[in-house]
Amino acid sequence: MPGIRADGRSKGKRKMTTFQAATVVSVVRGQISAPPQTVFPLCCPVEEYKWIPGWKCHLVHCPNDKVEFGTVFREIFSAPFLLGRASGETTWTAVLHEPENYRVHFKLENAHSSSLYKIELEDDGSGGTSSILEFTYRALDDAGNTLAENALQEKIERMLDLIGLMLKTYCETGRMISFLELQKAVSAVRGLSLAQKLRMAMNRLMMLHMKDQDRARFMRRFKSG
């Protein structure tokens, strides 16, 4: 019969495969010699201009210039880790904001993944802050799965380590970490390939040339106190 194979199955029909999303969970713990009521407000896309060198983002919804439930912004800072390239936007949405408990959770979405990033702080009992940064990555397509299969857990942990270092430096010294200090820290990080470090360097250059209408306004405000 036309269109029927000898084994009784129809010709030309491909076997359907179900996409199985890879999931990667990374957790990094830290310690900061500053109280959580000082540290927590800095976990905000506006406040990050104070302590992340060259930080730029596009504020989509941040009416009070501070993080709250429903805050939305876009950035390219995470592209070398989450997209495996020097550039590419990721959209962040605050899905939980509990300042009284020093907890904020963000949903991160980009072309290849949807992730949940939990920032949770607590008083360490001696005037400092214990932090738990938990990042759950979920692939949306085959490219996202490929990223997950290439030591993504370790790469995300290194990203969280660097974020923690920048935050710790600002909280404990009152100044932003310098590009030179940050470069030394990146060079010393194990688990990052030369290609990964080059993507990070290219990412910083792209951020330097990226337009950010809000940056100048916020920097003036910070300088004026």
C-alpha cells in the first residue's frame, strides 16, 4: 500500500522526541563583616552602581528607584556565564521581596534559559552577615542544555563568588573594588577557561560602551549623598 512500510508503519513520519530541560543548581555561601540591614539594600539594580565596576542596566519597571516586588530590569553582565557569549540580554524580575527577612528572589529569563536566583541574608550573631546565594538554572532549548552540560554549575558558582567579592569589598571598605583588583580575582579563579575569561573581558568592554540613561543620574545622586 502507498505510504505504508513493510513493518506496517507509515512512511515519512519522524519519531517525536520530548525536550528534556537540563537543570543546574549552584549554591554559594559567604560572610560579610557588616550587618544585614546595611548589606541587603545593596542587592538592587540601582544600588549596584555603587559596588559593581562598570555596572549598567536597563530599568524596565523600577518606579521608586529601589528593588521591590515586581521590579524588572535587563542586563548583559551575566552573558558570559548564562549565554556562553560576550553579549546578550537577560531580564530580571523580582518575584519575592522580604526586606524584613533580608530575602529577595529574582526570575531570570533569556534566549536559552529561565532561572531562579535567591539572595538570602541573616545576622551571624556577631554584627556581620551570613549570605546564601542559590541559583537554579533551567534550560529552555537544546542550546541551553548544551550550556548546562559544559560545567555550568561551576561557572555559575564562580559568577556568584565574584558578585560576593564585589559586595563584600564595598560593605567592608566603603569603596568599589577596582578593575585591577577584579581582574586579579578573575585571573586567580579556577574552573574558568581562557575562552571564558576572554568573553568576560569582552563583556566588560561592551558594558563600557553601552548606553545607560540612568547611570549618570544615579552616580550624581550617590556623590551628593
